[in-house]
Amino acid sequence: MNKIGIFGGTFDPVHKGHIHAAKCFREECGLDLVYVIPNYISNLKEHRSVSSEDRLAMLHLAFDDEEGFVISDMEIARGGVSYTADTVRALKELHPESQLYLFFGDDWLEGFPRWYNFPYLRDNLVVALANRSGRDISALTAKLRDEHGVRIFPLQFTAIPASSTAFRGGDTSLCTEEVNRYIAEKGLYK
């Protein structure tokens, strides 16, 4: 059975922390392929400052030379609010015999049972959990396993301290040279 990863987000812009996390996700879970999927409109975040096309182009610059990664525009092409359940359903159709893994930061754990179509998500994927905060999340993960039946694969990598918010605040060292060049040429984030 193939293992397929889902690494989604706003990527506004994609930065070195995203790239590092995606590579660790693929390696630690032993994934055959990772779909990197920018959302069209996030149902979890309100901020978005550049077009979907620009975010997609920057993802290609960041990942196209990396083996085992596919940049997908499925959520952009679908339009509207991006729900993880819809993306999982589409990937299950593409890879019916595969096990899906969703990259998941601990900052979303508490609200996960309230996500759109949570039972479908619980039944059709493994949560690859990144403890980005460094806090003790053992009680929360136990609750998700015991009370909700969520399958959790704890990731062990150490996150790179980087965020799109910090980049937009002026720290251009957080993005790759190619992404920074694209941002400068397009005049983004001014």
C-alpha cells in the first residue's frame, strides 16, 4: 500500500520552515508522495495578501527540484472555501488503495473534532502531528485517540522558527532565493 501525504496551507508566502517540515513529514512517515496544496480560501485563517496564482508559482519554485513532491492546484481550481474533507475525498479517488497522511500542527488539535466532515477525516487519514509549540500535548492527543478514534503519527522533527507573518513583517531570510526573487520581480508584499 502506498503512503500519500497531504501538506496544505495558505503559503503566503512559502518559506524555509514549510520546506523543512514537508521534507521531514515525507521522511518520517515513509511517504511515497506528498501533495503540497495551497488553499483557495482557508476556512481557518482570514489573512491572504497575494493571489492564488502567485502562491502556486512560489510553491513550484520552492518544491519543483524536490523528489517526491507534487504541487497541486486542486483547492484553487475547486474555488470557494477549502475544506480538508473535500481534498481527502479527491485524493482517495486518485489513490484508492493508498493510506493518506495529513500534516497537522498541534495548534489545530483542539478544534479538529469540529472540522467540516470530521468523521470522514477520522476514518480516511492518519494525522501526522507536528508539535510546533513545544507544549505538552499528550493529554490532548490521548483524548483524540480514545474519545474520537483519531489515528495519530507523532512527528519528531524540530521546526525551523519561520512564519509567513514574520516574512511579511520584513524578514526576507525566511524564504529561498528563488522565492525572494519572484516576490521582488512581482512587487508582492509591499
